[in-house]
Amino acid sequence: MTVLSPVILLTSVQAKEQIPLSETRCLQKSGYQPAHKFSPEIREVTIGNQLFDSIFSLGVKNFSEYKAYIVCRIPVNKQSHNTEFRVKFGIKDDANYETAKKTKVTFFLDGQAVESQILQIGQIATQNLEVSKNNNISIEVTCTQKLYTLDYCPAVEFVEASFF
């Protein structure tokens, strides 16, 4: 009787380490408030009739020129260099705004705008960015309308945000 021994094949492909945005060095700014250290607050939200854990949100008053943003250093990992940033975000289903129903999300790499998306209430979106040659990433939220009321634009909820 012949006994077959298992053969183990090794490959040079190494799984990339995931580094959540919440574990990187970031500053967050909104409206009149000075920039401050980013501190995520996880809470449950519904977007597109789906339940998510929101890591953080960015919102701004629509009557002002102010914007809300977060700016972070892209982590450098010598073992598995992070080359991609993946984020999933949206506007809550129960964001009830009479006038301003859309919010613009713009992504910057080292201060240069690279992508933007406009979201409506109940809409979820994703964005993948190549970040291997960059040091900083910034996400900015602005209103799509200039209305002179005391309303706010719908805040954008971020449910996933990691470097790979």
C-alpha cells in the first residue's frame, strides 16, 4: 500500500495588512471649530435600508462657506506597504432636510483633489484610491447648494475606512 504525503505549496503572495483609518494620525475640522484630534465614535445608522456601524460623520451648515474635513497621514508599513485606501460612506435614511438634500464628498491626496461624489439621503457609495506614492489623505464634505437658512446639509456617515 502506498501512502501519499500532502504537498504544501508556498507562494510569494502575502496578504496585505488592513489598517483602519481610526488607527492613523488624523485631524478633524468642522465649521467654526478649530481642527482637533480625530476620535471615532461608533454608532448604528441606516443607509439605503441597511444597518451599518458608523465610524465617524462629517457635516456642515449649508448657509456658510465652511466645510468639514478630516486629514490623515497615510501609514507606512515596511512589511506590506499600504497601496490602497478603501472607504464606504453614505447619508442616513432619516436625514430629513427640507432644502439641502445633497452633500458633496471630495477626496484629496497630498492636497490635490482626485475624486468627488455627490450623495443624496439614503444613498451609499464606495471609493478606492491608490495611495502608494502619497503621504496624506483628506476627505472634505461641502454643501451642494448655497441657501441662506439655518439648515444643515445632510451629514455623511463613514461606515468603512481602511488602508490596505
